[in-house]
Amino acid sequence: MKDLKIHVEKITGIAGDSVSCGVLTKRITLDDATVGTLVSCILVKGGGDVDLHEASSKIFEIAEGKLENPEGGILASLESTVEPTKNYNPSLDISLVHTFFYENVCYVVKLGNKVKIFVFDPPKSVELKFASGSGPFLGGQIYLIATDAFLSIFDTSAFKEDAEIDFSELIDGVATDIAGEENQSEIGAAFVSVKGEEGLDVVVADGELESTGLVKEENDELAGVDEPT
């Protein structure tokens, strides 16, 4: 089976005193020396003396450690991050989506309700609402992992068109607008585009983004994105 290239773009606002959004990605080498890519969007709310930016990083490291030494399979390893994340600091309100792209399969785990994941396979789109699951990712698909604050200001309609998306141009066109948002500390998203080419090539870019007018629709479910039964 040919591996597929994925291209990752990351967007976050500036962290505040009580809210921080971390969008993080890393190539992970499993214990059998194979490699996958972890992409996470982590929203942390709290207060007091807690360093929320550091909290996001530590929560991401929980997932890193579980995947580097998987027990019971990859999905089970991702699912096993939920309890230690909840227990990391009970005073924090944590919402996240972890995705792991490995050997043409995307594994998904969610915690909380303030971070969403959508898959676009033009012209189809679907929101993945299950707490955990997996399915093959396909060339031409776009995964959007984003906070509610991001989704409230971003127009996803371009992702439903049968056309190539220039993510660098997209981000450049809207990056300066985020500074005007009062809730920019809650804004964060990762775009993962799947290329139908041989070999695994991960490209990561950072930016800050704000736009207007989310279109929230649930169309026909995608071939190749399976919800667990």
C-alpha cells in the first residue's frame, strides 16, 4: 500500500491569563520503529498561578508517551490518554482532539466539547462526533481540527469545492485579523490536507487566523471515515 503525504498548517491566537489554545504536531516513532504524525488541538481554561501554555504542552506530552510505547494498539493507546489528562490538574477545564495519522489510517480521540473535528472530501463533509474511532484517510481529504471560537469566525465553504486549497495563501490573507478578536486566546485550528502521493511527508507551518461566517453543515458521511459501531 502506498503511503499518503499530509500537509499540516497550524493557527493559534495569543494566550490569555485564563485561556490558552495549543495546536501541536510531532512525528512519533513507535516501538517498532515505524513513524506516524500526532496532530492535536488543546484548549485549556483555568486561572490562578497555572501556566496554561505549559499545561497544553504537558498534555500533549501525555499523548506522545502513550504512542511511543503503545499498549493494546494505537487507538487504545490514544484512548488511555483521557484519564491522565483529566487528572493532570482537576482545576482546569480541558477540551481537546488528538489525531494520529499512521499508515494511511487516522485515529481520533476527543475530550470535552469545545474542540471539533471535521473531514472534507469535496463536495462532501462530516463532523466526527464520536469520542474515539479510526478510519482510513484518503487523498484529497482535508481534516479541520478547531476550537468553537475558530469555527464561529471561519468560512469552510472553500473546503467543499473540488479544488486545491492554497493554505499558505489562505492563512496569509486572514492572519492579521485575529488581533481584533476579544476571544483570540480561544482561537486555534489545525488544517491537515492529504495528498495522493507516495511517501510520508509532513510540512508544518504556524500562523494566526480570523475570518468570518462559518457554514456549519453535515452532509453525506464520507467513504473512508468510519464511526465505531
